Amino acid sequence: MLCCVAFAVHAQDSESMDSSSLVAMEESVTSVEGSGSSDEEKLLKKLEEQFFAEELLAEEEEAQLAEEEEADEEAAEEELEQIFAEEYGYAEDIGPYRLRIGDRMFVSIYGEPNTGRAVVVDSTGAINYLLVGRVFVLGMTIDELRYHLDEKIKKYFKHAFVAISPVEFGSQYYTILGEVRSPGKKVLYGSTSLLTAICQAGGFTEGAFRTQTIELADLSHAFLARKGDYIPVDFRKLIYDGDISEDKELLNGDYIFIPNSLYKEIHILGEVKDPTTIGFINTVSLVEAIAQARGLTDRASSRICVIRGSLANPTKFMIDINLILRGFEKDFLLQPGDIVYAPPRTFTSLRDIVRLGIRAFVSTAASTAGVRAWEAVGFDGEPREINPSVVVPFSE
């Protein structure tokens, strides 16, 4: 009953409201709605600021992750260098040969008879030659000495060109072994390039097969090593295509090896118990190759790297040997010349694994070549003449 009376009174009061009261109520509602709109704008602005803050944080985390990855790569590079240096050791690179006390040369002026003289760098570091008299040469390269003498002799011969031939130099050498006619340790003088070294070694050896002459050099696996490290050179491009960009300048201690194309071998290296090289007969699988090396060490990763083809641009395969042993994958068939490398578990980058695998191959091939060099070099240390007419074994 009281509710009905109150409702009636409220209705009566509403009817008695004037127009000004209605306007005031409308303004109040509008004010409330405006307040709601302002809250939404603040919320949107807050969400937007939060979004940009999260985006900025993600960018910073991404940049930090990239820096960490770069630092990890640099650390891996240093670890690779340290591992190889500790295992094989190498001397510092001291660049082109510089004249030392006791070096002997033959100096002449091109086109001028009776100008040839044998000169020796004396204990004071100087030589004596014809019109120029005493010249200090200690520490000069051959090219620097030639230029120096050219400038002095031009006073007497307008178009002089000095020729310098080494007779006996100090202790800078390079070594070239394998399928060249004159393998061995060579004196390094002046600017000597890879192609020049091959020419000075008499070129590649050849053999006869069914009245045809065949080259014995395996240029796909030929390599240049420096301080125990592999220097990328595409020998096929250099020899067959004449790509001079591959003609590297040699430095003291460089090692060149030209393997025999008739040796069908597979190299099993890295974290195996007995790193070895096996002959390829009919078929050889990855599991068989690892077994030949007496299995993996405790440090080895289960992911085995197979490096195939040219060392300059190889084809790489990563095979999980555990999946093969458990029967989930088929065994991987190897080919002649394959390098099977078992990396340590600490290396996960394919680039680092391939690089270390090639380094191991270079070291192994270099030591093996020392034994095989006796086939081309006599016991007196002098190279024997290669008879190109000899019949060599060859598999079709």
C-alpha cells in the first residue's frame, strides 16, 4: 500500500517537473557519458603505451640475442684455432722473403753483356755490384732490391732492367707434394704464386692407359695449407678456367698437396677412436666406415658430417647415426673421396663443423703425403724423373 502511494507521488512529481529540470537531467547524463568516453581513451592510451613498451623490449632482447650469437661464433672460432694450434702447432706468418746475411744471388742487366755478377749479402748487410758500388740490402725483398738497383743503374743505362736470380737463400720455403714431377721443399723468393709453384715443380704427373695419356692429379681434393689451416682455393678453376683470382701468393711455410686421382679412399676423422683412411671397394656405408675407425669417442656428437666433392665448394650431409643404428633411417652410402667427420658435441654450427673437418683432412693428407713422397723422391733427397709412359693402375 505504501509502495503504491510512493509511486503515485513520484509520478505526480514527475508530471509537475518544469522544462529546466529536464534540461539539467540531460546535462547530467551527458556528463556521465563524457566521463565514460574519457576513461576509454585513457585505457586505449595505456594499452598503446604498453604495446610499444613490449615491442621495444622485444627488439632489445632480439638485439641482445644477436650479440650473444655473434659472441658465441667468435668464441667458437677462437676455440677452433686453439684446438688446431694445440694439436698441430704452426709458426707465425712472416710474409714475403727478406734478404739476410749470407744470401747469394746472381745479378745482371738485361740486354747488356758481361754485366752478370754473383753477389753475397755480407756481414754488414750490403752487396757490391758494378757501377752502383756498395748497396745496403739487408731486410729488402727481391722486388724492392730490383727497383732500387734499377733506379741507380738508370744513371748509366737509360733503359736498364735488372735481373736477379737467387742462388742460395736463407730459411724461407714452401713445400709441394703429390702428383707433380718435382715434389719437395722449395726456396721461396720474391713474389711466388701458386701457379708459379706448380710450374716450377714441373707440372702435374701423367700416366698411360690404353694408349691414352691421363692426368693423375685430383684437383677437386688438392689444397693449399697455411699455418695448418686450409686456404680456400679452387684448383679446377685455376687450372682449367684460368681464373687468376684463385692464384694465391705463397708465404713462408705454405704447403701444397696434389692428391692422386686413382686413389679411391674414404677418410674417417674427428671424434673417432682410430682416425683412419680406408680404400673404397664396391660399396662402403657410413656405419661400416665408423666401425673401421673403431667407433665414436665419448665426446662425439651423434650427428656425423659427410663432406663430398671439391674442398672449395663441397656438398655437406649431416646424418644422425643413432637413427640408423635404431633402424629409423637407412644407412648412408659413401663415395670415393668422402670425408667422414665426427664432430664434438660442443659444435653445433654446420659451418664450423665443415671447417674443422676440412682442417683435419688437410693435416692427415699432409702427413700421409710425406710417406708417399718417397715414391717420387730418391733417398738422396733429389727428385727422380717421372716416366710418363709407365702404365698406372686405373679402375673404370
